[in-house]
Amino acid sequence: MGRYVVRRLLQMIPVFIGATFIIFMMMYALPGDPIRALWGERAPDEAQMAAMKADLGLDDPILQQYWNYLTGLVQGDFGTQIASRREVIDVISEALPATLRLTALAFIITAVVGIGMGIVAGLRAGKKTDRGILFITLLLISVPVFVLGYLFQTYFGVRWGWVEPNVQDSENWGQLVLPAIVLASLSLAYVARLTRTSIAENRRADYMRTARAKGLTQRRAVGVHLLRNSMIPVVTFLGVDLGNLMAGAVVTEGIFNVRGIGNAVYLALKAREGATVVGIVSFIILVYLVVTLLVDLLYAVLDPRIRYA
């Protein structure tokens, strides 16, 4: 197990470098001068521009800038904003709690509702309940998140007044329920379909026939044997999807005015604050890689036959 973890950690290094290199190049190699944009319509002061570029390292070759960014990351430095000269790690620390609350709530909804719907559909495969759940999940997959968010906000928030249409307090879990449902909708549909397929296939497996032949009750055969073996692909998807939920929060937070990481990325893109975008995305990549490793290790808990060398 120890050697496997070390090997996976080493494999994460080129993945992290490759992902951050792409986003870094997209932000810093694109046309436009973020320093020049600080002057707006006014004529820029060339001397001040040159001094700011030198101070921020923006006058170095692009590859040198990326190397400086990587060496800073090793020391916990995610960069500095151009306009405010604020550390990006401070921006992340301020915005992260709201995104974590939203992501956690969306993840719980995805896991509980998605797996629940999938179990019901899988145990009733081919029946009306199964067809109804498949139709609902197909509908959720077909409707874009920003359209679903607008519909939920308009009807549940504005017309019917059941909830606040915009989040006023990101620390209030109740106000985060509606954006969390919207954020979880696509993942929930995929989890339900994946669980349904896995349950339906494993119901016909030899070990299930053996369990019933040994006299196990339906509840025990399903709860102990069927669910445990059927959850492996679902856990894989949920682990990967945790990072996707954090990334998808960019759209949802913008719709519902949640002051989280997604909103910070949106504002940074508008202001061409490349350091903020690259720093936040790097943080999300790190979370994604760590969660993926933890999910792989969780396989051994779900299936004792799995061993890591």
C-alpha cells in the first residue's frame, strides 16, 4: 500500500505541471496587457508600467514566468493580484468556505438522491418506476445548468417566493439549498443512471443467486452483497465529481450571487487578473488529485479482493 501511494504521488507531479502549464499559458500568452488595462481609457505612464511589470515579473519570458510560479507554489505562494497587490492565497481563503459549503451540500444531494433513485430504478428495472426515473435523469442531463438555474431562480425564488432568489448570506445553509440542487442536478442524474445500471447487472450475478440459495433474506442479500459490489463504479464517479462540482460552481455561484471561488474566478476573468485565475485553478487541481487518490484507496474498503502493491 505504501509503495502504491508513493507511486501515485509521483504520478501526480507531471499531471499537475501539465494542467497548470495549460491554464498559465491560456491566461498569460493571450493578447492583451493586464498592466495597460489598469489605466482604462487614460494614457498609461510607460515608466510606471515598466516598473510594475518588473516588480511582478511580467517582463520575463513566458517560460521563466511559469517557472517562477511553480517555485512559488512549492513555498505556498499562489501569486499576487495585479491591481490590488493582494496575495491570491488570501482571496482563496476568503472565498473557499462558501464554495466548500455549496459543494458539500451539492455532493450530499448527489450521493443521497442519486444513489437512492438508482437503487430504486435498478431493483425495478423495466417497470414504470424505472422508466420514470430514467426520464427524469434524461431531462436533467439535457437541460444546461445555467438554464436550470435561471428557471429555479425565477419560479422557486421570484414567482412563488419559496426561497431567496439570490444568496444574501453564504454562511446560511438554508439559502444554499437551491443553488446546491442546481449544481448537483447533472451529477445526480449520472449517479442515478450509473447506480441503476450497476444494480441491474449485479442482480443477475452468480454471487446473488448463491446468496439467495443459502437462504439470505432479500434485504440482507441486497444490503450486504449487491450494494457493496455495485457501489465501486459509483464511488469512482463521485470522487472524480467532487472536483467537477467545485469547478462547476463558477456558473452556479454567478447565477445565485454566492461569494465563493467560482465568483472570484468570474471577477478575475473580467478584470484580466491572470494570477488569481491560475492560482485558484491550481488549488482546484490539487484538490482533484488528492480526492482521486483517496477514492482509489477506498476501493480496498469496498472490495477486500482489491490489493495495492
